[in-house]
Amino acid sequence: MQFFSDLLPDAVARAPLSSRNANGRLETDRSRAKLTPKDLLQLPSVGISLPNPAGTVLALPYSVWSHDRDTELNFLRISLISAPTESEAVLYEIRLQNPGDAFWYDDDTLVIPITDASEHTTSLYACPVARGGQHEKVATTVNEIGELVGRLPTDSAGNFRYSPDAHTLVFTAQVFQDSELATAVSQERAWDGRKDTARAYNGQSYVRHWSHYTGPMRSSLFTTSLLARGEQWELGGIYTDLLKGTTHQVPSEDTPGNDFDVSASQVVYTTKDASLREAVQYKKNIFVTDINGRSPPRELTSGVHGGAFTPVFSPDGQLVAWLEQESDATFDAKNQIVLYNIETGTRSVVLREWDRSPSSIVFSSDSSKLYLTAPDAARVKIFAFSLSSAGLDTATPIQLTQTGEATGLRPLPDSRLAYTYTTLTSPGSIHLLSVPQDLSDLSTLTKQVIVDPSANIQDSRREYSKMEEFWFDGDSRKIHGYVLKPKDWTPERKWPVVLLIHGGPQWVWGDAWSAPFNTQIFSEQGYFVVCINPSGSISFGQEYTDAVTGDWGGTPLRDIAKGFKGALKAYSEIDPKRAFAFGASYGGYMINLLQGQAATLGLEFAAVASLCGIFNTEYLSYTMDELFFMRHDWLGWPWEKKARSLHEALSPHKFVDRWRIPQLVMHGDQDYRVPITEGTATFNALQQRGIPSRLIVFEKESHIFTNRNNILMHFNEVFAWFERFSRST
């Protein structure tokens, strides 16, 4: 097997440079305590920053979970953006009883929503960050957040946007078909208190999605007035449903809640195509409507497209940009950037020939540039391009970042850009880019850390294992992967190894931090970690991603097998008798498929584990919430000839007679993406075969676990399972 070490210096050196002393000899820090799953889950979870309009102050929501108290604490850290150091930047923190969607009323006033589930209301509090133009370190407590602005008659209000020009607050909330926000709570109580428990469906909406069954309520866009007159706040008592008289939902069941934007006079939003059945088609449309609701919504999309999302106004109000897919397929088709001129009604597609799929877009504060994030080479990087450039349809954007995962782009005045940043070795912080006006010369591009809530905690364990990346000849193309050495690695001893298989399948093992899907935690427990990004993974071009369509368990499985065997050969310190594998979702499908294919592929595992894995792909095509996904990836409905032949060849349940590896099976009982019957069927098959196996059902968990105690337990169970069969080898 040939490795191509052409990505990073770490791919060339077998040990990171930080582990070598001045004489070039290897050193390891044996005194550093390992990161346990409990430690991992108690690290701060960083949200998306909220800079004020002037770009002088930033609010950062983050949370910290305490295992001993079994409590998640939510904070808003208020910081100066231009302070020389972070310690000088922090003005104060606000502790919140529950997380909310704070927003800026003006440069000096942050408005914080607080929901009251018992009263079914949302209270808005005005929190001043400056007085007399001077920023102050104001001490606050949970009961003294600020001045009460007013209350909304629902606890479902969220995704707040404020238009200072229109003095209008825009938000989403759940209502019944009459669009009456004021009576929505009483109507919901009546529905919950009905004598029967039946739900009826006609096929137009999802029956269930992700973790819940759908009901008679829908999410809509509301506006109301918000104005401060001297010392008095005025929150309007009239709530206008901008979507009244339509069948639109914002957000749709399968659309992020923040998929709308507000200008001085308009609101632009994404909604599922109302003429199509939700579970069967993915197509989404972009609409614009007056912020006062005096005219009906008007569609901006052409009609000849698939998904459309992330609409944003330019600050000067002349353009709307959004991401759009050419055909109605699934959410992993290539995203293209559409620019729409509001005055002329014309649209254009830019960067059409760029072989990356943008995941978010936003205009610069002066409307001259468009910033975007896109997965690229196992990272999520920031790119930019000037709207005045010639040939935008064939242009390639300028790359502004090289490492990590960037999300939550927030443009500031003076060509600055704030964003949330994580890496494989850092849980999350807020960074600031100062971007040159002329993108052809990045010599003056600078980056600084504004806020890092985990900085003090990280001091004791700053040196995690570094990614050692490699490329190899896969089944049909060069394939990317990386290795993490175990904590306290030395070449003199043998180490167990775990193969991690990512979900998706259109996903990636990359340079990013995740609590539920953390690769570093395996290295910290003393395992060599092998992560392969097989055909179907994102960030390496659309052809790489599309290769999984119609081939879930063929080429990708052979890619994984080749990559894993190559890593075993390249790292002689690995003990092949203590080889394990773990995968979630599509990764769980691969674990189940490996049960029947490992011997044919020349692979041996002491034990394996799966989380929310797939047993029968044909049955899943009928039971999954988003039916369009399986239709696309398996080339048709399950009864059609092509799809039938694929299920026959690639569904794990067809090979149960070959299963022999001890397996831990875990599943959430409210998982409607991959229903729990897939997990129980896997376990029952193992039991019928007489194979050592263990099933753990996590109550009230969906496809991605959110309860920190359950995430902790699933990690502990995996390590205990592997340890059990590590001792027996």
C-alpha cells in the first residue's frame, strides 16, 4: 500500500514535532492526566457569537455541564472585540436558567429572551452593556438580567431578528391553522387534553421527523413592534403572521430554524415546496415578503431546482443570496450560490465551476464581498470573493483559513469577520479575521482569538494527539485518512487499535471538535485511532461525495478495508490482535456489513460496536422519516428493480449467516431517522447466532444523543466492551 503524505508536515514525521526535544529525540509527557469521557463532556460547549452592529462588543453563548450536579449551566459572555488581551476584553458574564436567542436592539443594548415553560411565556429583558457611551463591567445575577421589555404569549418563540429601521421584531413560533399566537397555548392545552389519542395523516406532511411525531401545529414567522422611548420600552401586542393564508412553515421540519433573514423592509425565508409531499421530496423554495405583512409572499426561486436555503440580504438591501441545488435529490447534492437583484428581479449563479459545496454564506458589512464556508480537505474553511470581480460564474473564491472548522460567520465593519472555530485539539473559541479590501493580496490578513471559554481548563492538557494524515490508492480513487497515536505513545510497546467509521454517509472525519463523535477520546484511552474518509465523504470534491450513491457497501467498504490494512502495516506498534471497530448511523451500517464481509476482506476484529446502526436497508426505505434520502442513495424506491438488486447485494441482514464478531449494539428509542427496530433486529440476529452481544436502549434519545449522561454512558460502554475482549485475546 502506498501512502501520499502531501497534506501536512505531520503526515511526514511519524511523531509530532512538539514531542521531540532539541536533540530530535522523542519525548512524551507521562504526567498529564488523560482526558476521560466525563472530562470531555464537561468542557465548555461554544455557540455562535453575537456582535453588536458597531462591531465593538460581542456576546457569546456557551454552556458547561457538571457531572456531579447533573446540571447544564448556560452563560452569555460579553466581551470587547478590540481589547489587547482576552482577560481585558471580558466585561461580564450573564448566567441564564435556559438558553435563548439573544439579539441586539442597538449598539449598547442586548435583549435576552427567557422562556417560562410553566407559564408558557417568553420574557424579553434589555441588558445594557454601556452607559454614557462607556462600556462597564456590570455585575449581574440570574434574577437581575436587565429591565423587563415585555412578554410574548408563548414559550415556543425563538430565532429572533430585529430590524432597527422598521422598529420590528421578527421571530418564529408554533401556532395552529388560524395563525393566532395569543390563543396558541390554550389551543395546545385543549389538543393535549383531548379524550382520544389519535393522529391522522394524509401523506402531505411528515408522519414523524427526527425525534417526534408531527401534529396540528406549524412553525410560522411573526412580527411585532419593538421600540424604546427614553426610559420606556414598547413591545407590541399585535402579532402578525407573515405566512398566514399559505401552507408555508418556517422553519420546515427538515430546515434549520434560522433559515430566514430580515432587512429594513422585507423578510426572506426558506420553506418546503408546499405542492409536494414532505417525506417524499426534498425541494425547497425561497420567498420574500414585506416585514409588515401587507402583501403576500413572493417566490424568488425559479422552480427548476432542488433544495434552496440560507437566504441572506446584502446590508445595502440590493441583493439576496442563497444556496441552491440543481435538482430535487437530497441534502448532499452540490450547493451553488445564487445572487438575486431585488430591484431588477434577475438572478445569477456564481462560482458555478468551483468543485466545492458551500455550507453557509454572508455578505460583508459594506456589501462588496461574499464570505462563505465550505468543507475542503477534511476542514471547513472560510472563503471570500469580490462581487465586483469579472467572470463570477467561473471564478474561484479566495481561501482565508487553512485549518479547523469555521462556523457562524458574523461580518463586522472595517472588513472584519468573527466566527466560531474548533479543531481536533480545541473545543471551541471565537476568532476574528481582518480581511484586506483587495483579496488579491492577503499579506495584511490577520487573525486573533477574541473569546476562548475553555482556555483555562485546557492549560493542563493542551497537547492532544495530532492528526497524521495520509492518502492511499482506494478502490476507485485516492482516499484520505488519518491516524491518532495513543496518549503516551512510545514505539517500544504494542497498542490496541480502533477503526472509527463515520456516519452520513456524506460526512467526514475532519479537523473539528465534537462531544458525541469525538475521535480524540479514543486516543486518550490508549488506542491507536484510524479514521478513513471513504468514497462518499464530503470536502474532497463532488465526484468523491457522489461516488457513494448506489454503492453504500461496495467501494466505500473496500476503501475502508484498504486504508485500515495499510495503517496496520505502516505502524508496527499496532497490535492487530487487539483491533476493534466502532461506527454510528451509516458507520453502524458498515459495522453490521463488516460482520458478514470482514473475512472476505482479510480483516479481523476482536470486537465491534455500533450506535444507531442499520440492519435492513430495504425495510429502512419504508420506515425512515426522510424517504427521499434512501430513494436517492439507493437509486429508486425499494420495489423498483435497480434498488431491489442493491438491497439484495448490500443490506447487512443478507449476510447474517457469516456473522461471528462480538458486538455491542446501542440505539435511541426515539430515533426516527434509523428506527430502533434496526438496533433490536441487529441484537436479535447476534443472539440467534450465539455471538457474544449486548444491547443498550437509550430512552428519549433520537439519532444523535443530547443527554450528557447518555453520551457518557455510551463512551464508557464502548471502552468496557473493547477492554473485555482485549483481555481475552
